[in-house]
Amino acid sequence: MSGPTARAADALLRLAAVSRRFGGLKVLQDVTLAIPRGGIFGLIGPNGAGKTTVFNLITGLLAPSGGTIEFDGLPLTGLAPHHITRRGIARTFQNIRLFREMSLLDNVVVGLHARLGYGSFDVLAGTARLRRAERQARERAHELLSWVRLDHKLGERADNLSYGEQRRLELARALATDPKLLLLDEPVAGMNNAEKAVLMDDVRRIGARGCTIFMIEHDMRFVMALCEDIAVLNFGRIIARGGPDAIRNDAQVIEAYLGRDDDDAPAPPPR
């Protein structure tokens, strides 16, 4: 056995019968997913399908109403977001969340603080360990900005960047936590084609370094070009999973995206 199904046996992230309710509204219903270690996995679906809720549950911003979530063999349910980050999960958001009045360098240093080895005493006393950790953090932040090709702007304010550059800065800050799993929430939303091409290259390079990537995205070209394994969420349920060709031609997926008249033959989603 080979391909996504075989690799799921060595899953880094597992969701088992996960549900989420808001009052009487069932946003997610019995979602079961195994995200293979070391791949690029996509979750797609119409607006309101519950995709971002999945990310909010994984990162501890919401608690599931039912089911379990495990990461690297250990349960995540009930952990605070900062503890989940320390376990090795990082995230970007659909709406960019940067410290816009801070420099690029300082934005990335903030992301590194989850990994710095000093405590409150070091801060109060201004110890050598604190100074050494802060120096190392700034050096690492510089490396990450160089990796996303923004080191020539490291002293500029984040709000001076173009939209595509802000996305890459957010990516560098997420990578600062040294994640095993990187969650990308609509990473190319609002980008032009040139910016999408740059970010696509960045995502491929991150995956090549061994980081598992789990993305939500509406741009079907972007998803189909990057992901070898894709799940489709509709009305809070997984309705399909497979490779790009299988998803592209799945009747339930076509109906979920385009609707279907009984008298009309379905057409595939745009490539």
C-alpha cells in the first residue's frame, strides 16, 4: 500500500469524531481526519463549511463539543493555545495579524519568545542568560527574514510592507516557533498571481525541510498544485478525500461547490 492512505498510518495529527456546537447550531459533525507526517495536506469547502473552526479546535482557541484531537501521539484537548504552540503547532490567519507599528525583526522575535530559555528572574535581574537569549533570538529572526527574502527590510515597520510581503512576514513569524505542523488559513487570500507564485515556492520549501503543512484555501489552482492529499468539508462533514484528480471529479464535491440541477450533468470545479 502506498500514497496518502498508507502515510496516514504515521499520522502527525488525528481528529476522531470531532464535533463543535454553538448553541443549537452544529458547525462540525463527526469530523475524522489523519494528517500524514511530512506532507502538504489541504482542506477545502464552501464558505461556512466549518474549515476555520477545525483550525480553532486544533490550536485551542475553541474546545470540541465531542471527539478527540491528538498531535504526535498525545492529546491536545484541554490545552491552552501557548502550550499547543510549544508542542510544535504554528498557525497563520486568514486576516493578517502583525504588530504593524513594530519592525519586521521585532515581529519575528515575538514569535521566538515561546522557545527562549529564560524566566521571570532573568527579566527582572537582567541576567547574562537573558542577554544571550535575546541576542540569539535576533540572529535567528534575521535568518528567517532572509529565508522569506525580507532581510533587506528588517528594520522597517510592518505596515510599510506590501500585502504579499506581510503574508511572508507572518509566515516567518510562524516558523520562528520551529513547528512540526504549520497551519495555513487561506494563505493566498487577496494576493495577485505574482505574490501567489512567490508564496507557493515558500510553502514548497517549508515542506521540503520536513515540516508538515495543513492548509485551508479557496484558490483551487493553489491547492491542486501543492497538495497531494485533500479533504472536502461541507456543512460540517467530510464528504470526500483523495488526490487532486479524485477530488476534482468527485460528484459530491462538484455539487457542494457549484450546486446541481437534476436535469443537468455536473461540471468539475475550476482547475
